Amino acid sequence: MDITGLRRSAVRAVLDPESLLNIPLVKQVFADVSFRFIPRSTDVSWTYGRHIPITLTGFNPFEFAFYYGQDSRFAAWLDDPFSSARQFNDDDLLVREVLFMAHDYLHAWTYSAIHRLFPGLRVLHGAITAATFEDYVFCHLLSETVATIGVDYWLLCEREVNAFCPIGSTMGPLTVSYREARLPEYRRFCPQLEIQTPAFFRTLATFYCSGEFPGFDADDLRRSPQLLKWLRHELSYGVTQRALTRRWLAYLADEPIELAEQDACAPVSIDSPVRQQLIDELAVLLWAKVKEGRPGTELELPGAPAARHAPPSKPPDFRFVNLARIPEQHWPRAMSSASEADFKFLLYQLLAQTPLSECPERLLKHIPLLLSRRDFTLVRDLVSDLPRRDPGPDEPRDLMIAN
């Protein structure tokens, strides 16, 4: 059976009690064949072994796909997702990849829903210009709200992975530190706090856009380590998401958009009637999907592919570009002009195209030197003879690698 047939059969499949498809949202995502699974020319062992400190498979919600490494726990799991996941889940590596599959799916699902609910926004096909930029920043932050609430607050903050499939997993929420069991402590400072309700969607969406979480102040955080652990992460996460979102969309923009550091992190307005309505309607749809498992909440593909691609003339920024899609003769120029942050992502992507098992130990020791020197000649001397995987046929050029 091919992977599409396998995924369609998930709805009626008999599952091993230790299958990750016992997690309701994971099963929904796996069975929704409108969302593609695309292998990439990366060996995730570089990340598993902490030789590279980030995940390099990439993310692009406009492509309605999840990207996974050709060499990864996820790739092995796809051979038989109905069986026990134990054999692939050392150190919870598989569980994290599968949960990020659901997280990335909800990003794409949000864009599909916005496209259907508010076609006038042209969220998939409108030009990204100075005039439309903040509209699209808002929409992307809504997709982050959907993904975080759907996977974490309304699912894994209540029941951890092991409650759905007892494989010895230690994984609870994927990206947040909130725990429903600690709600009495949080309510000491905000008695009206309710997470398991559609109204919480507005609270978190407002927080990601504004940086202000209603009901708590700095003195509350000082008095409760549990509250501090939860909201300290969310406060930094919100700033990071606003900055990454703006830089990603600026890279894809149809005209130059300059962003100073303070501009990238600045709050996003939610005051317009359309933005208010969009928050409320997505809250209802997401509740129906995650909490009720209601039929008819699957991802709906647009009639035409999304027109979200960086202009071909734009120099590659390897935080947002798949190195495997850049001709090798263009690498020297790209490396010579790369910033420190950009060079890091270029080097990491280059290394991850080589199977880790083919990389000599001496090179692993030189990674800090390569990062500090930013010297293309040195990189070429050390890695040019290593075998590299060719890009897969469906790998896109535009990928958010930064994370």
C-alpha cells in the first residue's frame, strides 16, 4: 500500500495500544491526505546527536506539507504507524517529530480556513507589500495561536502523550509550560482564568500580537515559580514569533521591506473589525476540530497553489531558503556576504545533507571553527569530498529554517 492509501486507511485501522495514532489530533492529521508528507535531503541524526542545535527540515505553511528528513525516526515510523511506536522513540525523538507534524498541520489548516472565511484578504495569493504586510503578519500569528492551542493547551496540557499510548514517553505539551493540573495555583492570581474554553483563543491571540497577558502582573510572577515558568516562556516566545514572522514574510515580499530590530518585535494591532471577527471564527472552528473531533473540519486546499515565493532575484537568506535548491556555483557569493546568523544556517544545512555516518570525527570537532571563521574556502576544503544527498523532487526553495 502506498503512503496515501495507508493514510486513508487510518480512519478504520485497528491500532496497537502503543500506536501514536491513538492521539486523536495525530490521527486526524495523518488521515487528512490534503496535507502532504514530503521527505527532505537531510539526516536528522545531526540534530539527534546535538552536533547541530536546531531542526533543519524546515516549515512552509503555504505548501500544505510537513517536511521530514530522509534519515529520521519519522521516516522509519511511516512504514507502519499503526504498530507500537516504542522502537523508534528513544529519548522521545519520534514523539517530538510526530507532534510537530500536527503543529505544522494546524498552521496550514489556519491558512486554509482564513482563505475560505475571508477570501478578500487574499491570504494565499495577495502581494506582500508595505500596505499589506501587517495584515499577513497578523494572519501568521493567528496560525501560531491555532497550532499552539490545538496541540498544547487544548490537548497535551490536559493529557500527556503517555495517557493516549503508553510507550513510556515523558512528553507533555510541545511548546508551552502550562499544565492544567496547576490551574488552582494560576487562579490564585487570576481567578477568572479558563483555558479549556473557546474564549481562551482570543486571550492567547491577543497576547501573541500585543505581548500583554491579561490577569497577571510582574509581582504575580515573582510570587509563584509555577506561574513564572509558564508565562516567562510565553513572553519570550511571543517576541520571537513576531520577529520571525515579520522577517520570513519580508523575505517573501514582492517589494523591499526594511525591518529594524525594534520594528520586527513590535506589537501587532488587532483592532479592526475583520481581525476581531477572524479571531472569533477561528476559535469556534478549532474547538470543533480539536475538542469535538467534528467531521468536516479537514484542511481544504485552495483552487490554485499559494503565490508565496521569494522573488527569484532576491539574494538567498539561508534562514528562509533551502540550500538544496541553490546551485552550488552560487554558494561562494552567498557565503561571502552572509551575516553571522545567516552563515550559521547555511553551514548547518550543508552539513545535514551529508549522512552523519559518512562524516569523519575530525570534522565534527571543527564545526565551532567553521562558524567563527565564516570562510568559504575553509568550508569547501573540509566538506567538498563528503557525499551529499540530492534534493527530493518535491522540496521547495522557500523554507523557514530558522527556529
